[in-house]
Amino acid sequence: MVKEDFPILQDIVYLDNAATTQKPLQVIEAIRNYYLLHNANIHRGVYPLARKSTDLYEEAHRVVAGFIGARAEEVVFVRNTTEGLNLASHLLEPLVRAGDNIVVTISEHHSNLLPWWRLARRRGARLRIGMVREDGSIDEEDVISKIDESTRIVAVQHASNVTGYITDVRKIVKQAKKVGAVVVLDGAQSVPHVPIDVNGLGVDILAFSGHKMLGPMGIGVLWARKEILEEAEPFLLGGDMIKEVHYTNGEIVPLWNELPWKFEAGTPNVAGAVGLMEAIRYLERFGMEKILPHEKKLATATAEGLEDMGFNVIGGERRGGVVAFWKEDIDPHLLAYRLGQKKVCVRSGYHCAQPLHEVLEVRGSIRASFYLYNDEDDVERFFEALREVVR
Amino acid sequence: MIEVDLRRAGSGCMDNPVAVLSAYIERKLPLKILVTEEYRPLVKEILEIGGYTIEREEKARGYYILLAQVKTSSTVAKGAFPL
């Protein structure tokens, strides 16, 4: 019984998992134990407590690396996907010159749109935007048609936080590689739900958040191929990201630390890393391969029920565990508020994907998103509440 | 009485009238709301759902002023969206 591990779910129907997930007791306990028993700064002290804290932090990198089929030195801890994608745009900035282009899609979360928009503006490059099909799903063929010899970066989402559509990444990677472009994958909505192998996908950079996969807030991951991390300049400078700093002939001469520490300046979120490591262990015990089929079943039943009630459901084929819906004359925020009064938690608005809503001509939507702890009872309670507020 | 200026309300996550007003409604505070014509019906609906009664409604230059108080619990409306 998974739900028993999540005391917060006793009294509510939580269907806002695309925003953040709840935390199991095991993760909460791991964070508590870290502060109770192991807290010390990392990579600094020589006493046993500091060594233990360092070991846990480094172990967390290895566990994350194993989870996505990568090497630990390529795993950089950040605060969240947003920070990861912003860091990615910094790493790749020298690649982009005037006249080049960066390819994104209209379906992107603002976090995978704005850093590339800014980079293009800074470098005098063009932002090319791949479109969606009528149902809101990414049109891979349109994305591919935007990639040419001047494309330096292709930044796409793996799964949409609005439609639930899972992008055919390999198709896009194939075209990007033909022209030597770097592929950045926003994994915020996929890494928590499906087994990931970065090499199998063929991408160069992947970003995701711990808090969307049972982990704590404030810890996320940027994975990038070693060559990219080695060549790039660090974004933040300070402690831990340097190996040595010399004062030579009146000059300061720094020597960057090894990967991934070169990109992790200052005291990191060690407790967050420990929590994320425990979250991954939880997910692996549950079975990553079981999550998406479970969510899909709930999402499909929800989408069908909503259509029966006369709602418009955004998205179609290849739906993940996300169902965004709307109806003319129903304010999405007001509906979400009223569902909230009945202890049903859903999201309303643009879900940080306003351009997608504009292209689909939808003035905001309500979103129910599922995770491994949701069940048929949640779907039933969602509809009970919905029927009470929509008559 | 708390003054809530919704004249610049939008449809984003935190600037929409529901998000702004619900924070006050949950605290059961008497409200003076400044709102545009566009959002006036929605605001009235939120107030109704939140158990408020509109005591006065005035038209100002390009917007409306609504004075709202909490109803007694026995008169709280249980409105529903029409389908």
C-alpha cells in the first residue's frame, strides 16, 4: 500500500503532481537522520562527521548517475530544472554566434523557453519555434524542419506538463546530430515517470527536479556530457569549485576543481541530495517501469469522464499522467478553488506554458496530474467533487 | 476593511482574481474591492462562493468599487457552475 507512506494524503486528493509530488516517510526520515546524525559541511573538514557528510553527498551523485545511466562526474546538483536549464544556456553560450539559430518548441515550459530566448538575443541568433499538432502535442516533423546547418542547440521537453505528450526525442536527436547541434532535454516531467537512459536517448544535456520525484524541494540535476562540462566555464565562482587559488606575480590565478564540483560552488544542499537519493531508492523499489502505465490508466479514465461531462481535454495520443481541461465560461482558477474547498488539489492557469495556451486559443486550463500513489479512489473523489461544483 | 485593488488583475497563476481574493476570503476580512468591468462578474462569484455579501457597489471612473462583508454561516450560498 503505497499511500500509507504518505501521511499527507490521508485527507486530500492530491492531483497536482506535475507541480510537485508528496514525500514518503522514507525520504522525510532520511533528511531528518542527516541533520540528526551526519550534518557537517562537505569537502572541507577532516574529522569523521565531515567525511561522512561528504560520503553521503558523493554517494547521492552516484545514485543519480545510476538512475539515468550516466557517470557521477557528469551529474551536477542544482536547485531545480529551471536552474539546470539556465546553467545549460550558460554552458552553451560560446557555441552560439550571430546568424546561428536555436530550436525550441511552442509547448515548452517557460523554463525551457526563456533561457534560450535570452541566449539568442544576446548572441544575435534566431529562436526557431517548432509547433504543435491540433491536439497540442509536439509536431516532431515541424521541429525537425526547423533544424538546419546553422542550428547550434535544440532544446525540447521530454514530456509536456500540459498535454502529457511524450516527445519522440530520438527522432529529433537524429536530425540534430546530422548538423552537429547540441540537444538539451527538459526532463522535469519525464524523469519521475519513466526509466531514463541518457545514452539511449542520445541527448547531450538533461535537467530535472528532485521535488517532482518524491524528493525534497531545492535539489535538482543537470546532467551534461563530460566534454561539455570540461570545456565550459563555471557559472558560479567561490568555494569548492576551485582546486587552488594562487597569488602569483600580483595576479589571482585560480585552478578549477574536477567535475562535477567545478559547477557546484559554495555549500550545497546536502540534505536535499540525501533526500533525493532516498527518493530514487523508493522509486526503484516501486519499479520505474510500472509508473507511467499506472498513471496513464488513471489519466485516460479521467479524460474520458471529463469529456462525458462536456469539458474540452487538451492533448491526445501518447498521454502521460497529465490531463488539462477547460470549458468556455468556467474560470479555471475559480473551479480549482472550489475543488480545493472539497479537498481536491488541482492546478489552474497556464501551468508556465502560456505560449502553448495562446496557440491553442485556450484562456487557461485546469490540470489533474497523477503519480504512483494515486488510485481509482482519487479519480472517483475528483469526479464527485467536480459534479458538486459543476451542475 | 481591507482594500484589494484588482484593476491590474490578470489570468496568470498568482495575479488572477481568484488567487488574490481567496487569500483574503479565507481570513474572513471585510473587503473593499476595486475591479474592472471584465472581472466584476467573476469577483462577485468568488465573493458569493466565499460566503460574502456585497453591501455596496459603486461605479467609479473606469472601474467598480465593491464593499463586501462575510455573511452569517446560515446564509452562505452553495452555488455551482452551470453546465
